[in-house]
Amino acid sequence: MNCTFNALKGKKILFLLMAIFMTASCKMTESYKHPSAMADNKLFRDITTTDTTSLGNLPWKELFTDTTLQVLIQEGIDHNLDLKIAMARIKQAQANLRQSKAALYPTLSVNANIPVENSIKTNTVSTTGLYQLYAASGWEADIWGKLRSAKRAELAAYMQSEAYKRAVQTQLVSDIATNYYTLMAYDAQLEVTKKTVANRILDVEVMNKLKESDVVTGAGVVQSEANRYSVEVTIPDLKQNIRVTENTLSILLGRSPGEIDRDSLKNQQQWTDIQTGIPLQLLANRPDVQEAEYQLRYYAELTNAARAYFYPSLTITAEAGFLNSDLSKLFNPTSFFANLLIGLTQPIFNHGLNKQRLDVAKAQEEEYLQTFKKTLLNAGEEVSNALYNYQAATDKIILREQQIAYLVKAVDFTKELLKYTANTNYTDVLTSEQSLLAAQLSSVSDKLQQLQAVISLYRSLGGGWK
């Protein structure tokens, strides 16, 4: 229902309506509750600590001291395409937030109408024959907090886009470091394999001399030749792995596929002070957890906005300007007009749209509450797995060193026995050499596992975006 009032009377009615509605509006919206209670001390499984020192709080330049790796990570942050996509999403969210803030203020427009022809009829007022120049303004009083809830929802969406960008950077730093160490591991395995091939070539020469001395048979010589090629045939695969990893790293860096500068695996640092902090810190450190929470907050505010649609909306529109059928008299004082209209609309029946809107909003809020819980549980699982993976790799490195030491002795002993006793044949030498090569390659894998476990823990704790 719309009525026209003079300005003074309109103001009195407006203030009265707002005083009545503002009291009720305080009960309309529900304040968002931070779900911190979900991050209990059991989130990291059997790891309990009160020490808030966390690996995830370290800036990535302090964790990764390899200067070559630092250069690559910085290049990735500067040029990675996924990170640029995330920045574009932030700009979109900023635009939506600005618009949601502007919705709280009145609209203002200027209108000018010039008649093409006069069409004033008897006993009928027609505006097609009138010159008009006027300004119009409209404002919806946000009595029930609908617009404020929408603004808070867009703020949450903006913060979510910021968290998404941090999550992308965290994953990017992790991926660059992981592939960098993987590349060096392939280099190390290639080096071990090439040295082994060189030793196998020497073995063939020795076996030929032993055959000439009737110490071994031709079968032993053939077996030594086959043993050499069984190792050498793995070199193309290692080179292929190196090439693929270099290409993967290049894409992460936002450049065309090509060679990657790198150091040696044996020069990489050892991390000994591995600390997780407390589970509650994941809410502040881990970007994907933050992203999930902001998403939850977004839908909680949409639920508040949906409730407001059940209550009356108050709109105020005003017009002021000049109107006359004679253009030369348009700006005369007698041509001036001003209107103030107050509209109050109470929804009664609109095909169940308001109820549907509220039910959907509540369901979405519940959906993203469960999504947040799942994200937090996954984060705790990743921390627990990374810690155990690091410890397992550390234990294997210690045991592997002992295994290799004894296998080196086994190879030396069987070769010597082959020269001086008939109780040993080349099969014993072959077995010991194959076991030694497998252990040496596994030693490289153990070192890589340890490095990657630290990277995984760092990412799991939310490190990489600082």
C-alpha cells in the first residue's frame, strides 16, 4: 500500500515505524558461533601437547634453506597460473562485497523527459506532452537485517576467497618442494645406477679372465653380461622420470617445459625439531580449514537473510524536480514538485517462495557445517600420517645404513671366494650385487620419504602462505 504525505508527517510516521521494528529486529538474526570446540586434543590421534610451537608457523624461506629451491618457490608464487586464478576470484568477491555495502544506501537517479508530440486530452492528464526534469531516490529500511546479513555473507565470501588463495599458495609451495626433492632423488638413483653399470662392466672383464684361468665356466661370463644389462636397462626409465618431473615443475612455475636448476640430494638439510603445535591452531593456520569455515559463515548469514523475507519491508521513495508543458517555463517556481512515498509490504502468499528460501538456506548451512567438520578431521589425519611417515623414514634410514654396510661386505666376500674356492659360483655374486643395488636405491627413496614427510607435515599444519 502506498500513500503520499507531506514531508513532516512522513518523517514522524517513518520514525515511529522504525522504532517499533528495530526492537523486534534484534531477535531476528542469530549471531555466528565460531566452531572452535571441534578442534579437540584427539585430532592428531595419539599426539598430545600443550606447546604451541608449530612447524606451520615458519615462513617458507626459513624452512627451505636451499637457495635454489627458494628461487623456484618465489618464481612459482610470482607466476603460477592457479595462484593468478585465485587472485581473480578475490577481485570478484571484492566487487560483490562493495555492492552489498552499497545496497544499504539510497538509490539516486536523474530523469529528463522531452515530449515528441503533445497528447493532452480533455479530462485526461497525460505526461507525454510535458517536459520533465527531476531526481528520484529510493531506500529500503533494513529493519530486519536482511541487507546487513547479505553484506556479512559477502564479507565471508570475500574472506573465503582470500583463504582459497592462501590454500593454493600452501599447496603450490608443497608441490614445488616435493617435485624438487623428487628430481634430486632421481638424480641420485641415476648416479647409483651408472656407478653400478661401471662396476658390472669390470665384473665382466674379471669373469673373462677367470674363465681363461678355468676358474669359472662360460655360463658365469654370460650371466655377468646379462647382469650388467639388467641394470643398464633401467637408465632410460630414470631419465624419463627426470624429464617428466622437470616438466611438472615448469608448469608449477608458470613457464614452458624445460630444464630445472637443482642441488644434490646429499646436500639437503636434516630437520630434527618437528613440532605440531595444538589442534586449535589449525583453525588459524590452515587455509582450507579457514575456507571451509568462511563458507559455513556465508550460509549462516544467508539463513538470517532468508528469515527476514517473512516480515514487512519498508521502502521510502522521493521525487523532486520540474514539470511543465512549456519548455520556456520549466524552471519557474510554479513548475517545481516534490513527492515522498512510504511503502509497507507484508508478504502473505507468494507460492511458498519465502519458506522454500529459508528451508534451502538452513539445509545449505547444515551441509557446510558437516563439510567444515570433514575438512578439520582430514587436516588432523594428514598431520598424524605425516608425523608417522617421517618417523618411519627416519627409522628406515638408520637400518638401511647397516644393511648396505653388510651387503658391501657380502659382495666383496663372494667375489673373493669365487676366485679361490669351488664352493662359490657366480650366482652367489649376482644375488649379493642385486641386493646391494636394491638397497642403495631404497636408501635414496628413504631419504626422499623423510624430506617429503616434512613437506607434507608443513602443509598439513598450514605452512607455506607466510
